[in-house]
Amino acid sequence: MALPPSAPADGALFRLTGVGYEYAPGIEALAGVDLRIDRGDRLAVLGANGSGKSTLLKLLAGLVQPTVGAVEAFGSRLDAEALGDETAAQRFRRRVGIVFQSADAQLFSPTVRDEVAFGPLHLELTRDEVLTRVDDTLAMLGLTALAGRAPYNLSGGEKKKVALASVLSINPEVLMLDEPTNGLDPRTQEWLIELLGELGGAGKTIVVATHQLDLLERLADRAIVLGEDHRPAADRGLADVLDDRDLLLAVNLIHEHAHHHGRLLHSHPHAHPPGLEHHGEEQPEHDHRHGRSPHDD
Ligand SMILES: Nc1ncnc2c1ncn2[C@@H]1O[C@H](COP(=O)(O)OP(=O)(O)OP(=O)(O)O)[C@@H](O)[C@H]1O
Ligand SMILES: [Mg+2]
């Protein structure tokens, strides 16, 4: 079954119906997902560690197929049969780019330049167009000086930038980014957020998975929130989700309590490891030593 080149008239790029996924029998990673993504949506996938964010992105990118339910992309069923058709699969991969949570899982070429060229070489571009696109993408990400280096020898943040470059060089219409700002220095984070803002403004569809709530308002307009039971707890406008303290507490995305940062005590919403939740507002706020203070010794 070939994927048709254009989306159906109602504009839905992706439609997930009753989707569930198990990595092994009885080990649920995602369940009960009904989701629609329209052209130009900027969707955040939120949830605590292990809630299923990366799994949802992999399903949307056609890297895994649902155990139950159906994924439709661009008006056709995205299943093993569709992705087994090489032409259709290639067309899909040009339209949907994914940047993995772990850059190590993404990088496979002998040099940074080869890595960034891999996608464009598979597009219908002339040799000069490929070279220009690769050079432009390397320059845009500040990677020009690293072009001849082996990706596996780079620092974590540098690898992340190469992974981003390898997807941006394809210029896909849908961008899936799994924890994109993790491990990036402040300037690169800011650069990426601005770039994603521009791409969103230019009509790209952007799906970002994260458990970090800061920065999010600049990245997304809407959020699907996954609970620790791997099921959607909400799918609403981002501002509405971020204002819903009870929801964020219930899914373990915030926890309000006081911290010491060195000698400074303050409190703020805080992501918390599963199983260590505090219950109810009435509990007295307590101090929580966070890492080592300069006076620990
Ligand atoms: N390759 C795998 N094999 C078996 N189970 C897996 C595998 N990958 C993920 N899981 C399980 O599936 C569930 C969802 O994992 P997933 O990676 O989608 O979560 P996540 O929300 O992205 O978490 P994180 O915030 O830590 O990135 C978890 O319970 C996880 O242990
Ligand atoms: Mg993940």
C-alpha cells in the first residue's frame, strides 16, 4: 500500500486510534492513545520518566508499530505493510524527521560531514545542492570545525548537535524531537528554541517530547500529557495544561517544596522521581537538600 503524497482534506497529518504498545508481552509502554495532529501543530508530549513519550514519538515516526490500535499518517495506515514498500517508506522518511533522545542511537557515519550529508544524498538534489545544504547546516549549528571528526568521538552536546543537523538537513515537514534541549549549553538551547520557533512559524509541524516544563511555552501550543500508567491524562492547550497544578502533580511532572542550592533556600515546582511523591497540600513544606553545598565538607 503506497502512502499518497498529500494529506486528506480535513488536514490531519496523524491520527492515532486506540493505540497501545508493549515492548514485551504484558509490559505496557503506552495504552489507550487517541491523538490527532494537524499540519502546523506544535505539540508537546509531556510525562514523567517511563510514561511513554519516546515510545509515542517512535510510533509517530514509523519506527515501531502499535501492538493494538492504528496509526494513520498523511491519510494512510502507517503499518508494516506500508513501511515495507521502499518507495513509500522513503517518501515518509523525507516528510517526518526524528531526533532521538540519545544521539548515540542516531549517529552511524564515519565523519560529521557524512552524517549530515546522508539525508540530502537521498533526496533529488544535484551534487552542488547537497554540498551547499550540508555546508549551510554545519555552519548553522556551529559544526564546521568538526566536519572531519568521527561522530562517536564527540562530546554529548556535540553529538546532539550533529543528530539535529542530520535531520534538519533533510528539511522534513514534520519534526519529532525527543528531549531536544537536554545536554545542550545555554547558547545552543536558546538557538534551538529560536530555530524551532521559526520553523513553526514557517508552518512546520513540530512534536517535542520532554519532562522539562520550563522553555515549553516557546516550543508548543498544545500538550498531550501521559500519566505514569502510560495512558493520556490530558490533551489540551499548553497554557491550560501548565496552569493545571493538580494534573501536573498527579502525573509527577511537578513537585513543590523547598530546596537548598548551596546556602540559598527557595521553593519552586520541581520534577520528582517516581515513588517519592508527597501527598496533599496540607503537608508542611520541608527542606530538601539538593546535592552538596559548599559547606558540606
Ligand atoms: N527497548 C525497550 N524494551 C523494553 N521496555 C522498554 C524499552 N524502551 C522503553 N521501555 C519501557 O517502556 C516504558 C515507556 O518508555 P519510554 O522510553 O517511552 O518513556 P519516556 O516517557 O520516554 O521516559 P524518559 O522520560 O525516561 O525518556 C517504560 O516503562 C520503559 O521501561
Ligand atoms: Mg524518553
